[in-house]
Amino acid sequence: MHHALVADDHPLFRAALIQALAPMFGTNINQTECLSSTFTFLRGAPETDIVFLDLTMPGNDGLSGLVECHHAFPNTIFVIVSAHESASLMSKAIQLGAGGFIPKSTPLTLITAAVEQILEGEIWLPEGVDCLSSGEDSETQVFLARLALLTPHQLIVLKYMADGLLNKQIAYEMQISESTVKQHASAVLKKLNLINRTKAGVMYKQFMDSGESSS
């Protein structure tokens, strides 16, 4: 039987989703309420097949959590479950590796069918949403393709760069040397084909933005 994780900071929604998923997963459903606890759980539970990830739970900033999770656990399926329902956001999520995007307004009975489809290897989106029709400009599309080239450590460095941290501060947060941070930062700019870390940070923030303030 498959193993699932519901990562959401709203207890009532977690309970409702777990109840809907119980016929499929039985007791093999766990829950977390922030991004850091999600990472901690997944490191200790490699048997987890699928994660239902909220966009704006603590520690998650738009789509950045999805990118970090997908890089760190490439064999796990990540499904966005969110109150945000813009087609552009859904398209971004799929392009960043999500196995599906299930709005929180989706009836529980339909969620079951969606999860079955995702577990069979298909991408699920609400009816009428085309994952290829994002409306994103070509610059953003190229940035996305290059973003996929980054290693997990380089991705974390880029996130801190986007937050405005200096190399010394990034080194402290990641518990690595400042020279290693410089190497990662240089590699990030090279892979993104950018010469300015500010530009890299701005583009990262713009692309990861969910467009909403809460989930």
C-alpha cells in the first residue's frame, strides 16, 4: 500500500483530507504543519510515495517549497493542495515538478479520483486548466529551464540570495564556509546565465510568488 504525507498548517483541512484519503492509504497517512518538519519527516520516511503540500504553510514561500522538496526528494510525488486557483500558478507548479494541483475547493470525492490518477503517473489539474497555457513570457520559461539545472545546495543559496542575505550570512545559515558559498553563488549565476545576483534573486522571487498572501 502507498504511503502519504499531508503537509498543511490548517488542522481542520488536514483532518478532512486525511479522512478522504483513508480508503486509499489506510493508516499509512502522516501529517506535518510546516516545511522544516516536512523535510525532517521525509528524511526519516523514504517509503513516502506522495506528499500533499500547502503553498503557504510556515517556512514555505509560494512555490519555493515545492522546488526545494522536489530537488531533495526526486522520487517522491508532490501535489499542491491550495486555496490559490489561478491557471498561471497551476502551470508553474506543474513545470516545477508537481504531480498535480488540487484546489482546496475541490469536492472530497473528486480528490480521491485525482489522487488515483496521479499515483498512476498522470498529471492532474482541474477541468479546463491547461498546464501548457501559463501565459508566462519566454524569459521566464528560459529561467525555469535553467533553474532545473541547480543542485539542492545551489538552490538554497539562490533562495537566500533572493532574501537579500550576504555570503557571510548564507554561510552561517547553511553551516558552510564563506568560500563555499561564493562557489555556489558563482555556479548559480553561471547556470542561470546571469551576471547579477540581484537580478537572479528578483527573478526567483517573481517566479516563486503564489500571487496570494495566505492559503
